Amino acid sequence: MPDKEPIGVIGVGWVGLVTAACFAELGHEVWARDIIPEKVESLSRGEVPIHEPGLAELVTKNAERLHFTTDMAATVSNAQLLFCCVDTPPTYSGDADLSRVEAVLAELGDSKDHALVMKSTVPVGTGRSIKRRKPDIGYVSAPEFLKEGSAVDDFMNPDRVVIGANGGSEGFADRVERLYSPLGGVMVRTDVASAEMVKLASNAFLATKISFINEIANVSEDLGADVREVARGMGLDDRIGPKFLQAGIGYGGSCFPKDVQALKQLAGNTGYHFQLLTAVIEVNELQKRRTIGKLQKHLGSLVGKEIALLGVAFKPNTDDIREATSLVLAGRLQGEGAHVRVYDPVATDRAAELLGGATVTASALEAIDGADAVVLVTEWPEFRELDWAGEVKGRLRNPVVVDGRNFLDREALREAGFTYEGIGR
Ligand code: UGA
């Protein structure tokens, strides 16, 4: 096999576009296929529809090797390794919706020369079910571990690359391994079901870590400990590690909420009650709502109060607001009779669509102007740079701050006369 091999990417959403652009950067010809003609046209013109650091640059730089198309037949005739990157959103039951994967399968033949390389997050057992229906085509599970906001960097510097294949597909798995080998992560070769489980279990474990530290934070508030100190002390034990121990107002995004639920559901479908994950989900839901009590403690009833939310995106460096804490918080505040103003440096357009009744402002100061309290929801660096002691305090009706990410300088704010509420401190 030559060093560089043509690659097909099916589904050019966030995962697909990062995968396509990064493989092109590594020197491979990439056929990236999507069913939406407008998306394909704008990508072909070099317009990148998502906010992901470094991605637009890679798309421009590698334009010659990136072939965006709506044509599945062209993709299949140009490439043998077909990376399936379509989305698998949750259904009402909490199971993964595999209809887009099924649509891809319906278009693919059952050729011995091709392999479907599954990047989409799918339930454990999906690979086996696909192989039963398409016994000839190769099947490789290659779950993605990219984080929004650092996806290009994560792709180029993986901790590990997990590649699952059974029996007859080992040759294709070797080829997938060769694609990733220049990147240097630890290569984990395993069977398909185990690879599928690594993905779900990793996200579920990370979400568990967050809910765990959030509960430690809640208990620390009553017992006088500071969760940041606790996390520092815990994290230095390398069996625990320092990452994902930042207490806050709950995890969001398109992955953790969906994947934790999907794993719980998958277990439930086999008759097993995954108690731990049930608690992880409930803790996260309650965590989003705890801010209400903190505001009431200082403002009394929230009826008619003006509350400024800084940050709508589920985390910084992304414009993604799927399952963002801001949405639940805004809804709950409105339910309490408050009026909500929101500001986000990039996610404002989508926010206006989803946050009915809230005022979306063009700047942080505009959101703060005349507000009864500020809640920091997303730790965008620009929020730390605000002139808190001067302009912010001058514009607030009450100098009350709930810092949902323990991100601001508590001491400086208290010195400036703010009532400061963090998480677990
Ligand atoms: C997550 C995983 O980290 C990726 O490895 C995985 O590939 C991805 O899901 C996926 O399945 O596609 P992502 O959702 O982009 O990535 O974001 P994270 O950086 O993991 O953050 C998730 C949420 O947890 C955010 O709301 C963040 O604010 C919250 N979080 C994170 C905390 O509350 N505390 C922490 O210590 C860390």
C-alpha cells in the first residue's frame, strides 16, 4: 500500500470536516461527501460554517486535496476507506438515532474492496449488526475523541488511537492504523465491540468525574472547604489526575449528555440498571439549577429581576450551544419570573433562536447594564478582562456575581464590593 491513500469522508459535520481537513493536511486526497448541496458549495468556496480554531486555515491550505461533493458514487470510486462521520443524535427514548448511518448503508454496496470506518458514536453492537447485513464490506470501528474548541490539535496529537476490527477486516484496520501512525498516539488495536465501548465508557467516565467533583463542591460549600484546593490535592495523585476536576454549573455539549444517556439506555435494554450513570445525569441536572438558589439568597424573589448571563456556548472556543447549561438556566430564570439578557462572543445568533423571551445583547456590558445580578456561565477569556471594579460595578443595580466556573478573581471582586458566589468555595 502506498504511504498516502485516498480517503472518503461521509457526512461533513463537525467530526467529518475536522477529519477531512486533517487527513488532507497529512497529504491524503480526501473526498468529503455530504447530502446538503449548499454546504458542499460553500465548503468548496473555502467557507467553513463552524467556529473551530485552526480549521478554516487547514481547509484553505489544503483546498487542492479536499474534494467536497454530494456524489456518493464518486466518493466510493475514488476511495476505499470510507469514514462514516454522520451524526447519531438521541431519540426521545435516549437511544441513539441511527437513521443517518442506515441511510449511508443503503447507498453503499457490499464490495470487498471497501471498508466502512465508523467514526460516528454508535451503540455497542452496531458493527456486528452491520456486518451481518453486509458480510463482504470491511468494517472498522475508529471512535473519535476530539474536543470541540481544540479538535484540530486533538486530531494531530492523539493520546491514543482506538481501532477495532474483527476477522476479515484486519487488513483494512492495518491501513487505518497507517493513516494515524504519523501522529504518534498509542495504538489500541482491539475487536469492534470493545472499540465501540471504549468510546461510550470514556465519555461516561469523564462525565462521572465532573458530577463527582460537582457534588464535592456542593458539600464543600456547607463544610467550608474550597473545591479548587480539594481538586488540586486530589489531582496530584496520578491514579486520579488533575483533568476534568473543575467544578462548575454542569456539563453540556453534544457528546456527554447524549453518550451518558446512551450508555445507560444500552445497559437498560439488556436488563441492567446502570445506577452510577443515573446519578451522574441527575447530579448534572440539579447542578444547572443550583444557581437559582444562589441568586435568590441575595435577591429574594426573582420576579421582575434582570439577570445577565455571560456566555451561551456550552464551553469556550466554540459556537455550539447544544445542551448548553445556559439554555436550562435561562429557561428556569424565566420560569421564576426574571428577565434574562445573554451575551456570547460567538454563539449569539443561535442563542436568539433558542432563548425565546431573553434579550440577546451585542456586548457583555450591554447585558450587564442595569442588571440585578451577573451569572458567568461560560469561561470565555474576555469576561475576565472586563473592568469589573469600574464599568461593570457602575452599571449593575446590585453588585451580585455568580461565577459558574470559578473563573473570576474572587478576592479582587470582593475587595471591589461585589457579593461573589462561586461553586464549592
Ligand atoms: C467530549 C470529550 O471530551 C471528547 O473526548 C469527545 O470526543 C467528545 O466529547 C465527543 O464525544 O465528541 P466536548 O463535548 O467537545 O468533548 O467537550 P469537553 O471539553 O469534554 O467538555 C464537556 C463539558 O464538560 C463542557 O460543558 C465543560 O464545561 C464541562 N467540564 C469539563 C466541566 O464542567 N468540568 C471539567 O473539569 C471539564
